[in-house]
Amino acid sequence: MTARIVLLVTSPRLPAGLLTSAAWDVVRQNPVFTGADSELTTAMRQAGAEVTVVDGPATQPLLDAVATHGTVVWLAGPAGDEALARELGLRLARQPGLAEMELMYGSWDPPGARLLDAVAVLDRLASPGGDPWKRAQTHRSLAGYLLEESYEAYDAISADDTDALREELGDVLLQVVLHARLAEELPEDERWTIDDVAGGLVDKMIRRNPHVFAGAEAGTLEEITENWERIKRAEKARHSVLDGVALSQPALALATQILGRAARRGIEVPPPLADTQVDAEARLGASLLATVAAAREAGIDPEAALRRATLAYAEAIRHAEPPPASPR
């Protein structure tokens, strides 16, 4: 039988003992070596495996063990122990008769596993002994950062810069996870966790997409959208078509959303006439609202239109600026 060293790699983000059947077979049938004790080594010993912790360089102890047992297992640490794998590979390449090296994945990260790392890092930062700035924050003090990071993500989308978008969404995720961590410090009857956030999202998506999760007929996109709105109205028990509108959003977007909500429900309320207003600010506001209504009728996003014109104007200002003074 060919001597072999099995490099067993596992995900540190999964519960200890959650291994493939092939991994359990190899650790039960052969001696296991590792660089440090862990919850996984405890689980292996409880299952009857022989686990030895190697203190120091592991290449020679593994080669000595494989000469005695024929097959040995190296349980890699959380980082994968690439340096040891490289050293073993070079040694066996020079002396191929010693053993063969086999890489085995006993478990691997499921999609989204790094979210667990994000939760763990934010928990460390917001716990005693962590980052004093983060521990001093509140939901209210962080509110502006959430808006700022969302706008930066919007800028990346507008620029079609997917690399920047990935980074900016990470900053948005930071805000979400930090808010959830701070909520764990609320009074007992008010506190919630990141799992409550994720659980509420999952439940909502399943309820509002019966054409995917409950076998309902999909229909057209318009029918799916209407079904979403119907389910949403039933969930929220709202009394007005305007309930749920974010009143703190930019004024152009707010006007567009309110006009759209009213139109979807067939409510026709003419915008106020600028000429009937009593002061300059009210006249300007009424005029802007009428412009937003006209843009909506024409199928134009007024927020995007004003942004486009403003950015073009900003570029004109840049061209009109005098050149910077030469350094003396």
C-alpha cells in the first residue's frame, strides 16, 4: 500500500464535527496530527480518532509517522497551513519514495460564509477592549454614515465601476452589521441581533415571492409587482398610500415617490399653483413640484436629470477656473 500524507482542510466557519463522510473515515482509520488543539480536535477525539498536537516544525514528524503507519492525516489550521504543504511538497518531490501527498476537503465555506467573519470582527470591535470609537456610537450618531456610504455606492453604480461598487457595498454592510451589534446593547425588551435582521429579510422575501417559494403562477412582471404590493399592504396594515414613504430622502426623490404612489392608486390631486402661494419659498416649491410632476408624466427621472445638468455645470466651472499658481 502506498504511503500517503492526507492534508485535511476544513472550514473554520462551520460547526466542529461537520465533515464529509470521507473525512470522518480517514480520521477514524488513521492517526491525525495538527498544530493546535481546537473544537474540531475535541470532536474528533470524542468520535474515537487519535489526534496528536505537534509543537514546532511538522514535516519530519509527519514523515516519521507515515513510515510507521502508512497513512497519516494532517489537520490544517484555519488559514490552511500553506507553508507546511509547500515544504512537504518540495520534500516529497526530492524524495518521491517517502510518501504521496493528498489534499482532502473535509468541509468548505458555503456562499456567504465570510459574513460570519464580518459579524465576528464587528463584535470584537464593539465589545469591551475593542475600538472606543465604535463602542461610543449610537444608531442616531451613525445615521449620517449610512446615508454617506449609500450615496458612494450609488456613485459607483452611476460610474459603472463594479470594483468600486464591491468596496462601497462593503462599507454599507459595515453600517448594517454595526447597527445590529449596537442593538444587542439595548434594554432586554428592545434588543435584537444580526440574525433577527437576516431572519426578517428571509421571511419577507419568501412571503412576497409566492411564485418562487409557494408554487403560485408567476404571470407577467406587472402581475408579480402588483402581487408584491398587495402582500406588502396586507403585512403593513397601512391606512394611507403614503404610509412608509421615507420622508428624509432628498426632496426631488420624495416628490417623485409621492406622485407615483398617488398615481398607482388612481388618486388625482393637482399640485399647488405657484401663483397662489403667499411667499417666494412656497412659490418656488410649488413650481419645482410641478416640474417633477411634468417630468414624471414624460417618463423622466427628475433626480437623474438635475444631477446630469449639475455635473455638466460643475465641469464647466472647472474649465473656467484659473490654472493653479505655480509653486515658487
